[in-house]
Amino acid sequence: MRLLLIRHGQTPANVLGQLDTAAPGPGLTELGARQAAAIPHALRDEPIDAIFTSTLFRTQLTADPLATDRELEARVLQGLHEIEAGSLEGRNDRASARVYLETAFAWGSGDLDVRMPGGSDGHAFFERFDTDIEKVAEVAGTAAVFSHGAAIRVWTAGRARNVPPVFAGTNELDNTGVVELTGTPGEGWTLLSWAGIPVGGADLVGASAEDPTGESLEDLRN
């Protein structure tokens, strides 16, 4: 099957550089709504067979225009949500963002025992995300999965067979950026493309936002 992992549109927390991972989470900014509205046209040639979202409000709002356009029901799955920030929740300082990403990207590199401060470890993250991807994979054809920046980056780094362990930490993913993979849970996954910019094009980049879950570690360390 083909798997399109799509990050949600811009949120107020993204603009503030805030770690906002709890449910139900914020909605979209005006730019985020425009990013979401651009998805149906940008994916016009994609034969979408099913649409899935996380439990967080921002993914559902981002998926709505595509679901309406394709006359498909967006199914909410419990394990596709963002990596929980634990005791870092609500913080917007660079030091906290760096700890959050360093912990999450350690999971993508295979060190699953590292624990988010006040939160879970990598085993718990991959267990819940893998469980839902298995449900998605029951769909024959192409599935659009609306999820979150850190979650998409870490899961791809940990599960795609053709990328190095450092991939998640060195490749940015802007709001509504699309990650395309092919494969199955049993056979494994191959990364086909990584579009870090919004699916509607560079005009929809939130250049002024200090968005920690989409940045590279190098940017946060500088």
C-alpha cells in the first residue's frame, strides 16, 4: 500500500513555539486553515482510498477539506497523536524544545529506553503508532494519515528501511508537509518522498513561526 503521512496545518502553539501535545489541543490559525484548504487541489491526482486522523482537533480540521472533496469519512484513531511532552508541556523556551526533540529523535535512532521528562518512552510511542498503522494498512491502495510533526518524523526514521538513524533529526517537516511511504507492516516500509514544505507550496510556509516540532536539532542547538 501507499501511505501519505500529512502533518496538520499551523496552530497558534506552532506560532508561539510552544510544546502543546495534550488532547484535544488547539485549532488552526488563519494560515493553517489556508494550508488545509490547499490540500485537495495539491493531491488532485492522488487516488486517496481512505483518510485517518489523530484524536487531536488540529488533524481533524486539516483533514476536513480533503474528506469533503473526496466524499470520504475521516476515521479517528487513538494512537496517531503527537509525542507527549510530559513535564515539558506548555513550555516555549529553546532548551525545553531541544530536550523534547533530542528525546524523541533518540527513539527514531533505536534508543527506545530513553524517557521523555515526566512522560513515556519510545517503546510506548512505537507500540501505539504501529498499532494504528496496522489498522490503516488494512486499506487497499492509498491512505492519507493526518498526524503530527515529531510523531511522523520519529516513526518514519524508526520504520523506513532506506533512511539512516539520524534522519528524523536532520530533516524538517513544515505544517501540511507530506511524507510518502510504500510497504506493509509485515514486510516493512520504504520512504518514497519527503516534502518538508506545505503541500500547497512554499507560499504557505509559516516563516515567522518558531515551531519546535518541525525544526531540525541543528537549528535548535544554534
